Amino acid sequence: MLTYALRRLALALPLLIGITFISFFVIQLAPGGPFDFLINPDVAKLDPKIVKQLEEAYDLDKPIHIQYWNWLNRIARLDFGRSFAPDGKPVLQKISERLPITLFLNVIEMLLILALAVPIGVLSATRQYSIFDKVTTVFVFAGFATPDFWLALLLMILFGVQLGWLPISGLRDINWEYLSFWKQQWDFLKHLILPITVATFGGLAGFSRYMRQSMLEVIRQEYVQTARAKGLSEQTVIGKHALRNALLPVVTILGLSLPGLIGGSVIVESIFAIPGMGQLMVQAVFSRDYPVIMGNLVIVSTLTLVANLLADISYGLVDPRIRVGRRGRR
């Protein structure tokens, strides 16, 4: 298993370089530049020579392939450069301030999806065409058809504006520092309810349907019928014999869905004004902050590749036959 993981990590490096190569050149195709606002007479009246000096300072006057090569050399030394924003902060510092928030939200979201989707899918499969199965089917169609931004706006209007039960922006109240410890924790949880609900809704619908279909295929297999014929209880048959095999397709889809979950945080963080990686990415795109954009892409791409590797490794934990097969090949 260790050899397999190391081999996958070695193959991930050229893939990561390819992602950055394409992204770097696509970004350059966007109209405008990071310092265009400085020569806008409605904003500031600066000499174009100053803009030219800034471009020379940041190597923006060089050909694209030289810019990419210089950037790649800096990334190899874990130097992401400095932001083009007026604060001029190092990109790595900006990302380190935002990354924990996005990771926290995505981990909570994924744990909730798995904790709810697996039992819903199993119950729907074992009680096929029941009332519960029909209700969850309607829920799935509603989840697939509901855009995240639309659901977020509805929940904000209902629970935040009309009822006033939940906050609709940020992660803390303005007076958070003056609250007691337990009130601070409750305030933080209240700020998480709406974003987590919006982020979980669509994923829960999809994963529960995948789990249902996978379980339906497994419980029709001969070994499951044999286990029932031996007199084992239905709980043992489903929980011990069928569930682990039914989880394999779900683990595969989980690995493929992680990029979408991370990308989906852009919408949630932008709507709810959460200071995470998604909001930072949107701000960087609108301001043409190339170092921050590329830094975000590197971090998100790395997390995605690592997540896919963990999904592959988890196959062996779910199904021991996969581990036996890999030992045999070695």
C-alpha cells in the first residue's frame, strides 16, 4: 500500500505542473491587467510611466513563458510571491489565513453528507418503493434541481430577515469578543447553520441516491442470498456482508466530487461573506491579482490530488480483496 501511495504521489507532480501551466496561460487571456485601475481617470490620475514601472517590478513586461518559468521556480522554493493588492501581503500568508476556514467548512459538510446519505441510501434500498423511498426520491430531485445561490437567498430571507433567527453573513457577531465563552461558541454555530445547510443539501441528495443504487445491486448478489439462507439476521446481512461492498462506488464518487465541493465553497463563501479561500479567489479574479489566483489554484489542485489518493487508498480499507490483489502484483 505504501509503494502504491508513493507511486501515485510521483505521478501527481507532473499532473500538478500541467494544471498550473494551463491555468497560467488561460489567466493571461483575460482582458485587462492588475494595474489598469491606476490609469482610470475616475479612480486616480497616475502617470502611465508609474504603471509601467510596476509591471517591470512584477515581471509583467516579460513574455508569458518567461513569467511562467520564473513563477514555477519560485513555487519550487515555496515562494508564492506577493499580492498585487494595496496591502502587498505575501500570498502564502493570505492563503494561510483563509485556508483553515474553507477546510473546516468542507470537512463538516462531507461528514454530514456521509453520516446522512449512507443510512438514507441503505434504508431506501432495503425498503424499495415504500413511503420512505418515495419521499427521499422527491428530496433527491429537489436537491438536484435547486441552485445553491437560490437556496441560500431563500434561507437568508426567511431565517435571517423575516424571522431573525440566524445571522446571514460572516462567522462572528460584531460584539463576539465581549461575549462569554459559551455564548461565543453558540454564536459561531449559529453563523455556520445556513452555509452548511446550503452546501450540504445538493451533495446529500446525490450521495444518498448513489448509495441506494449501489445497495440495490449488492443485495441482489448470490452471496447475500446465501447469507440469508444460512439464517443470519437481516441486520447482519446488510451491515456485515452488503454494506462494505456497496460503499465502493460511493468512495469512488466521493473522490471525484471533492473538487466540486471545494469549488462550491466559492458560491457559499461569497453569498454569506465568509472569509475563506472561495471569497479570496473571487476577490483576486476581479482585481486581476495573478499571484493570489495562482496560489489558490496550486493549493486547491494539491488538495484535490491528495483527496483522490486518499479515496484510492480507502478502497483497501473498505474491501480487503483490493489489498490482497496489490500484494500479489508486488
